[in-house]
Amino acid sequence: MKKREIVILGAGYGGMMTATKLQKSLGVNKSSITLVNKHTYHYQTTWLHENAAGTLHHDQTRISIKDVLDLNKINFVKDTVVSIKPDEKKVKLENGEITYDILVIGLGFEAATFGIPGLEEHAFTINSINSARLIREHIEYNFAKYHNEKVKNQARLNIVVGGGGFTGVEFIGELANRIPELCEEYDINKSKVRIINIEGSETILAGFDPDLVEYAMNSLESRGVEFINGAMLKECKSNAVVYEKDGKQYEIPTFTTVWAAGVRANSIVENSGFETNRGKVEVRKDMRAPDYDNVFVIGDCALIMNPESGRPYPPTAQIAIQQSEVVAHNVKALAQNSDDLEEFEPNIMGTVASLGHNDAIGVVGNSKLFGFKATIMKKIIDNRYLVKLGGIGLLMKKGKFNIFY
């Protein structure tokens, strides 16, 4: 019997965990498993805001694929996906083409700019190791440049973050911790630095418990963060942003605008002819695409509706990791010509948002967590994933053990 060709696109949370589970459960004699990724590493997307602020080195965030996967069991292809041809069972890469019998799509997200003028050209986004590193270096460059110009330019010290959701708030929290260090390093009066968050809703962290939101805002404001809620970003220039609030427009001079107010599924999915909803594939209960029994979609590219709220579940790392359990089981079943397919049911065990390395908020079960307790829980969650992915060895190499600072 011919080997079944299983191809996994993307080494994000969903793709890596699916590959890890399949290499343990599926015999190499019966199936060939190929993972395609544009880098030789997997990275913790939920740590990128720390890399961008400069509070965590990017080497801590990235994990070499060969350190996790057994490359005797999994064929790793370092290449970039260009398009998917589901009717032909082919994937076009920058450097060739690959065929499959069973496909897992985990290509992640890209920024959604909603047509706001100048965002694509002038704003930074936190979506990869390289983008995070660019933000860190750009902020440091502007701090260094401040005292090396005849006329001091406040735009170099104004940092504007668009979006008060998870990514925006966690990045702001890290920045608030990092700014005092930068000011000391570059001889800048801290009072001159502004961290400004612009959010379209009337509050940050929409959907969070109001008590937790109030705690978060008080914590961040006490460290110098300014919130402009109920405001819409209208334009991003190379040296300023324009926003509208209460029918009036205002301009803030800045060379650093970080856009964290919207993401969408990788556009390759929509452009490859799959039936999509808001750019994502609204998968069946077994995580397969509507029109293709041999294609699974996972993570940011998959849309799963919450019947209680009538809204999609947020594409979190927690859900992507849970999805990998079902996807790996179902891929194995298909590869073995079994109809024993499982259905995915999200199990939201809790949500924790960092406010910097020593502060956080969260909900676990029915309990609200503030400050130190939430910080401990955040690090437990981070470390638990490392154990699931690569065992104790990976935890000891990449884990977070800085409990008290």
C-alpha cells in the first residue's frame, strides 16, 4: 500500500503541536509527514511583545525545529508557501511544489489595516521575530538620536500603540517597564517620554471583567501610559498619527507607531479558493475545510463560532494547541482509512494578560487574578506549553523561572 503523504503548512502553535503528536503516533512506514515553514525555528507568538519592547531577547522566544522534531520521522522543508491548489492536491512554494494526500493548514495571521491611510507604509506590527526585533531597534535608535540633533524632536520620544486589545496592552506593559532603563542608558528625562494607546472602544481589553480592566489601566497609568479611548486612528504618517475623537481630529507627532488593533488569517488561504468567512475557513466540527475532506485548518486560519455568544472564538494559542489534539487524531485516522474522527470542543481554561514582567490580570475558572498571582499563572501557562511541546529538556532551556522580577 502506498504511503500517505501528509503535509503540514506552518510551524506555529497548531502546526508544531500537530507535527509533534503525529511523529509519536503515526508509523513512518505507513505515512510520510512533511512540515513546511519559512524559518528553521518555531517561535512563541505570545512572547513577541516582550521582544519588541526589549525586555526579553528574541533568542529565548525562538525554538529550533530540529530540537523538537525527530527529522528521521518528519521531513522538514524550509520554504515559503505561495499558494495552495486543493483541487490538484498541490502546494506551490517559492522554490518548488509539493503534493499531498492530507493537508494541515496552519499559516498563521497577518496584520489587518482596514484601509487606514499610511498604516501599511509607516506603522510597525508585532507578528514575527524579525518585526519585533525591528521595533526594539527602532525605539532604541530614536532614543539615541534624540541628543544628537541640534533641535530636540519630541516625535522621537512619543510611542503610539494602536489598539487596546491583548497584544497592544501586553506590549504597553513591557514598554512601561523598559522605558526607565532606556532613559538611563540614553540620558533622557523620563518625563519627556510618552506611551500613548489609542483604542476605538470605550475601554481597553474589551470582554474582560470591568474590575480587571480598571486594575490594568490604573497599573499602566501609574507607570506613565496615556489612554485615548473611543478614538479612531484616521491616518499614519512617517512623523505623526491623526486620530478622531468626539468628532474632532487631533495629531500626535511620532516616529514610532505600533499597530496592534487587527489581524486576519494569512491571505494565502482566501486566495487559494477555499470557502472563507472573514478571511478564515469556517471549519467543520472535525476541523476539516467545508469542501475538502482531506484538508484540515488550524489556529489563526480556522474560524469556529461560539454558539453562546454568536461570535467566533478568539484565535488564541490555547485554542490552537487544543485543536492540534483533534487534528492529529483525525489526520492519523484518515491516513489509516478509519472513519473514527473526533469533533473539536474548545475548553477555555482561563485567560491571563501580562501588564509587564511583574504584573498581570487574569481569569482562571471563576477566580479573578490580580498582580503577583496572575503573573505566576502566566508563567505557569508559558512553561506548561514548553513541556507539552518538547518535554522537560525544552522547559529547562527556554522556560521562564524569573518569578520575583
